[in-house]
Amino acid sequence: MFFPTSFQTRGGVISATLDRMSASEEQAFKLVEERISSTINKVLSETLDKKKVPTEVAKEMVMEKIKATLEKRKQLQTAELEKIMREKFET
């Protein structure tokens, strides 16, 4: 079975981030295992449910995550702009 490399390389990204945050090796391994196992289980489960290949399911998951992140960023920017406008014009 082929599994998308974007998920295979995720452990390195998580480990590098935790290293910069001075996490212990044990903490890093635990988080990597939790995150990757969870993601792999999700992909495989949806692969079976949707009768699609893992790559397609993974792409869909990534797109959903990107859309959610962009929406959250947009909401945060809107909230920040509203705060600035209130501060500027309610004085």
C-alpha cells in the first residue's frame, strides 16, 4: 500500500518544532507517535469508508485543514481589525 509522503515526513517536522521548544526526546517521540498514528488511522478508515486510495483521502484532509486554517486566520484578522476600529473611533 502506498501512503502519502506528506504524512510520512510529518514526524520530522513535529520533532524539529519540539526541539526548538526544548521538549525532551521522550515528549517528542510520544507526540509524534500520537499525531501520526491518529492521522494514519483516520486516512485508512476514510479510505475504506469512501472506497478511495489513501492519496486522495490525504489530499482531501489536507485541503480541509488548509481551509479551516485560512478561515481561522480570517476571523482573527477581522477581530483584530474590529478591535483597532473600536479603539480608534470610540474615544
